[in-house]
Amino acid sequence: MRSRSLAALTVLLLVVVAAPRSAGPRFHPSDPMRVDDDRMVDVTSQPEEIELSDLYDRFGHIAHVLGDPPFPAFLEAANVNTLDEVPDSSWFTNRHGRTRMSLEALRRGPDVSGPPETDGPWTVFRGKSQGITPGFSIEDARGGRYVIKFDPVDVPELATAAEVIGTKLFHALGYHVPQNYLVRVDPSRFAIRPGTMVENSAGVRVPLTARRLAWMLRAVPRDADGRVRVLASRYIDGVPLGPFRYYGTRADDANDVIPHEHRRELRGLRLFAAWTNHDDTRAQNTQASWVDADGRHYVRHWLIDFGSTFGSGSVDMQLANLAFHYWLSPREVTRNLLGLGLHVPEYRRVTWPPFPAYQAVGRWEADAFDPAAWRNDYPNPAFVRMTARDAFWAAKILMRFTEEELHAIVETGRYTRPEDAEYFLRVLVARQRKAGAFGLSALNPLDEFQIADGALVFANLAEHHGFSAAGATRYRVTWSLYDNATGSVRRPLGETVTLDTTRAPLPRLEPGSDGQVFLLAEIRSLNADRPAWQQRISIFLRPRSGGWEIVGVQRDAPAAYVDMS
């Protein structure tokens, strides 16, 4: 009851803060908020572990769009700060999108503990199954615990490379992900803890014996010296609580007050997932954990399992139809029925990389890729609510990666053939361009605002990244005095001006002594080929130490979700 009461109080406070501020200041001294302290309440009682049925998860989302308010009622993301950015939280940490990471840091990703110790035994204490590809949980000689995964028996390097590359990329984007290591190990290192069970081919749990283990590993590809290539995924920090859902909140986490479908880092994940073809972005591939940090307890949220990304389907090459429609698409079923078998799905028209030349890369291409039409496994409640502002946020982060930086990440997949890595990178860059153009072109594409040499300086991201001809845009700028105490414009400062450069001189005005009179710049971008760029961006400047600082950015945008019909 205590957690529910605290959560209700916090929601009430958020509603009050988010309400129109005619009776109080729009911006507070703490703005812009860089860190969302969603560890404010010490969650001293361990939350319950969620067990989620895969079939229920799949069919529940196919049947109707989950979340509140009822879809398609329109709401922008609820967890952005006054700069229209996502603060750091238990869900997301700004990394490459805010401060450029070094090549070494990009290659390292989340890996800080190191791979399993290979000089001692790997003690198997939990078995996954005897299905298409085996998997185990092991403990190394130092006590480190890892989930061990193998490549599909007929496609060496496919899943392990995809998982490592995907992990590094999503870490750099800002998500909490496991430490994943590529290791080559002699199967004789595996030892079995007494009492360890595994499911047989009939789904019955049976004791894992040395003979059964050898049979499970019989078809795993081996090096010339008998070693096998494995992905060792270190257990995440904290006590596992099961998956988090892409909608609603947890009743037993007093800090979880924003419905997940209204979190921008989950809405914008749709564009990141489209870029990387991470079709398996379902609740089942997430994890929440109860963490003890410096004596305080909170729930941290993770993305896990990147084996079904790029051209990999984890247990085989990615299925050709995935990413073109949901795994169960009523529209596609209807088309097939009405077409009397003559309807040709779009994915059958795609030119896939030649097999077996690029089998380690799988079904991975860019020519047919359309970020607006891309689909994950099912209608994700956060994905279908992605707005143009959410997409813009995601696009500007993914476009921060240079080809050199992406190459450094792709190298961590350790493809044996250089041509596999080269092809992978070529497709990754081509899809990056498409995803970036999609996200940056639907709104006024100005960003990177700063005060320099007596002017408001900004960048046209669409022109900067080559999606529109450089120098073809002019900028209409209106300056006003803004009363922060009442949330209203006091009066314009001079005439509206049209500029040929991304530098707008500040008005000749000394900051007021009361600290409540702000400057407001309203900018529209004028480009004959881009009418959507005329949407207004409002930049709020606060007086500080005899000068001005940017405290707010507000983007006008269509009041509609990005179409996923």
C-alpha cells in the first residue's frame, strides 16, 4: 500500500508540473533537468518477479493496442526535459548522442568485468534446452556467471556476431544492456553441477549428464583445434525481476510513474530497431532488476538478447517476411485470401545477399528498407505511439555515428572473412542514412543551439548530413521578451528578420535583475522543397551571470502518431 500511495502522490505532482503554468513560472532553477532521479524512493522491498507467457505476450498485442489512454488518443512523450531531450534515468543514459565516445569506448561498450576465465572449468548449473541451438548458464573459476549461446549449427558466426555488434550499438545509443563477450573455448571445459536439469526434445525436464551435453554439442561448429565459438553474456546486475512491459507501470515500484508507452526512449527505440532490424523488440527480450546502489534500492531496466538483429534470426538466418509485416498480420492474411494465391508479398521481391557467400551476415539489406513501413514482431505499444518529435530525437542520435565509428563497432563481431564485415558495414550505413532522413525531415531540422559571440548559433541537421542541399534554406527569426513568471510573451523586440546563415545575433538587451524576463527566439526554416520545415521552433534564453543561457526548446509538430498502418 505504501508503494501505491507514493506512486499516486508522485503522479499527482507530475500532473501539476505538466499542467499549464499560468499561475507559476514555466522554467525553474533546476531546468533543464539532465538526470531524472527515478531512484528518489528507496524501494526497500524486493518487487515481485514477473513471469510472462510468450504466447500471451504475442497474441495479446496482436489482438489490440495496449496501453493508456486508449489508442489512438494523442499524447507526446511525458519524460522529456525543457530542451526536449531525454534525461538520464534507470531506463536510459545519454552516451554517444550527448558526448562523442572514443573508438576504444565504442569497441568496449558495456564490457567492464571481462569474459569467463578460460583456464579453469565452466560449471554448467542451468540448461536452456535441447532445441535448435543449445544454451547454458555457467559459472567460471572466479565465480562469474554467464549465459552461453552458440551459433546456428549450419551458419557459423551469424548470431554471435549480430549479438555482440547489436549490444555495442545499443549501449552507445544509451540503453542498459548486458556485457556480451565472444570467446573460443574447448568443450572439455564444461563441467556439470550435480542436479542440473535440461528440457529434452519433448519438453520434459531431465538430468543433464556428460553424455547428454556431448550430444547437444555434437553439431556445434569447431575450429581446427577443436574449440567452439560462443557468446558469453554476463548476468546483469541486481536481482532479476523478469521482463518489463512496453505499456503501463509497475505497482510495486514507487519510482515507476510514467506509463512506459509514453517514454520517449521506448518510442524512439522503434527507429533504432528499424535501423538495426531488431524485429524481436518484445517484452520477452527485456529485463528489470532490483539494484542496490550505495545502500539505496531501485529498479533498473535493460534491453537483452540481440541475437535477432541485422540479418540474424538467432536460431537461423532472419526470416524473409519479418520486418515487412507483423508475425501475424490480418491485412496480409486478407490480401492472400482475396488474391487467391496470386498476391506477391513485398519481401518476395527483395534481392537478398547471395547465399552462401554472405551466410555469416544473413538476410541483411538496405535497398528495400523503408523506416516508416518497417515492422517488428508485433504492435509494440510504445512504437505505435512514436511521434515526429520522438523520431527526430532518435534520428539525430543515430546520425551521430560516423562510418569510422560504425566500422569500429562492426569489427567487434570478429567475422573471419573481411568481405562479410565490409558488406555488413555497407548495409548498416545505408540504412542509417534512410532512418536519419526519415526522422530529420518531417520537422524543422534545427538543433545544437548555443550562445556564441553575441549570437544564437544552430545547425540545420538535414543539411549537415546531406539530406538537403547546403545553403538552400533561409531562416525567419523573431525575438521577443518572455515573462517566465506568467508564461507569456511581453513584447516583440524589433522586426522579424530573414537570415541566410545559422547565426542569429542577440538583441541588444541587458538581462533584467529579477531573473524572470527571458529572451524568446522563434525560428522557421524556409526551403521551397521542404514545407514542413516552416514549423516553428521556440528557443528560450534565461539570464545568467550577466549573459544568457538556453533553458528551453519547444518544437511545433503534427499532433499525430507516425503512421504504422
